[in-house]
Amino acid sequence: MATLKEFEEALRENGMQMALAILDRLRERDRANRVVKPGRRIVGKKMTPELAREILDLHGSTEMTQQEIAFKLGVNQGRVNEVIKRGKWLSGDQAAPEAVARDKGKARIQGTEPKRARRPAAKSGAGGAARSAKGAGKGGDKGAGKPSKRPATAQLAFGDL
């Protein structure tokens, strides 16, 4: 079967200018009616042990790809891969790592999870506290989080011994 490009070349070779003009008008009409749609985003179902078993059943009994299984069941393809390769989601345990991660993610999205508190900076004696107080007045913490160097107060020289 000839492609549209080959058909157009054959029309050019035979000098059929009227047919080429009609073909060109049809192309312009198609371009004017063409609509670019955004990609489809599939909202995934909640992964359950039953859904994981169904994924394994489809994987074992059919020749469907992971993408086809994901599309058919309405889940993310990555979840299908996790079930097939690593056996995730097969236990109904709410303390399983994947269930805990899912619940934390949902809480974070809903804004119900409190933000993590930052660790206080380690104090390095009186000298470090005085230095940090001086540095705060000069324009911020440039060395925040870095251990402060203590000045050597007692130093030996060659003539001391």
C-alpha cells in the first residue's frame, strides 16, 4: 500500500497539478481543524492486596505488558512493576514500608503532617557562643553548621624549652 508521500510524488511525476492543488487544500483544512490535546493523566486507585493479586494473575495468565495491565486496572505502571518484581503490596499489613510511605505522602499532601523540626546547632563552648553572637550582628550565619576553630592561646616556641 502506498503512503501519502509516495502518492504525492507520483502525482508530481505525472504532472497532475490540479490533483496536487486539491491535496494541498485538503491538508490545509486538516491543519485548521487539528486540536492538540494535553496528555491523559490517570488517577490511580489505592493499591490493595486484592489489586496486587489481580496484577499478578494478569501478568501470569496473559501476554499483557506492564503498561497494558496498568491501563486496564487504572493504576500507575510503577506500581505494577513493584508488584511483579518485588512482591510489594501483597500483604494487607498497614505497617508494611509501602503502606507507611503511602500514608505519609497522603498526610503531607493534605497538610496534616507537622513539619519536621530542625536540629539545634551544636554548641562548642564559650568561645564558639561568643563568636556566633559576633557573627550574627555582622550579617548572618555564614558558617552555620560548621565547627568553629578555637584560637590557640598557649603555643610553644623553640626558645621556651
